[in-house]
Amino acid sequence: MDRRELLIDLIDDNLSRYDWLLSQISDDCLHWQPHPQANSIAVTMWHCVRVFDVFLTQHADGQPAEAELWAKNGWSEKTGYNPYGIGLYGWGTVQEYTPAEVAAIPHFSREHLQGYFHEVLADVKVRLTRLSEAELDATAPGFGAK
């Protein structure tokens, strides 16, 4: 198994765990916050995949936010949530959100969470299959790390 296959296998394993969790967890638990300024499980899950979408689009590809899957595939309309211009660098990834901005994130349905997660990770897998060995060893754009 080469590095690409290993990473794709890891993504597939995480997708199956994510799907299992969403099939088992109640809506109350999915959206429960241990503290008013803490993220729910749903917000944390969305944040994790949102970071992939932003990083790959804006940093790896050098494209504008409008090219992200969130924008391109109509997730703002589907969920009623437009994250653009909020938080760290206006990326809308929950990083450096104020408590009011976190509170304004709607309760994403499990179908929305699952759909966005699958779209983004499918894109990650396609990108991995296209990378050369040299690109796998290259420094990530704008971050100074591999």
C-alpha cells in the first residue's frame, strides 16, 4: 500500500465512523452544548470538514471562496447559513468566532452534515489520487509545513 492508498483508506475509515455516529446519535445530543460558549458535536463536525474545503480551495488551489464546495454546491442555501466574512480571515471555519457568531450557526441536519462531509472528502480523495510523489512531499501552500 502506498501513501496515497493509506490516506484514502484512512479517509474511508473516518467516513464510515462519521456515518455510524450520525446514524446512532440523537438530535438532542448532536446539538447539545456543554456550555453556552462551547461548540456542539454538530458544529465541531462541520468545522472539521469546513477547514478542508477552505484550505484546499483557497490555499492549495489559490481560488476565491466562491469556488469552495460550500458555495459552489449551494450549501448556504440548503442550510440557511452563510459563513463568509466571519471569524479568522473571514473564512467562516468557526476559528475566532465570537460567542454570538457561534450561537448564530443553525442546527445543521444530519443529512446536511453528512452530505457536505461526503462531498468534501470525496474531493480530498480525488486530489490525493492526482498527486505525484514530489507533491506529496511538498510544503503545504502558505503554512510552512508538509
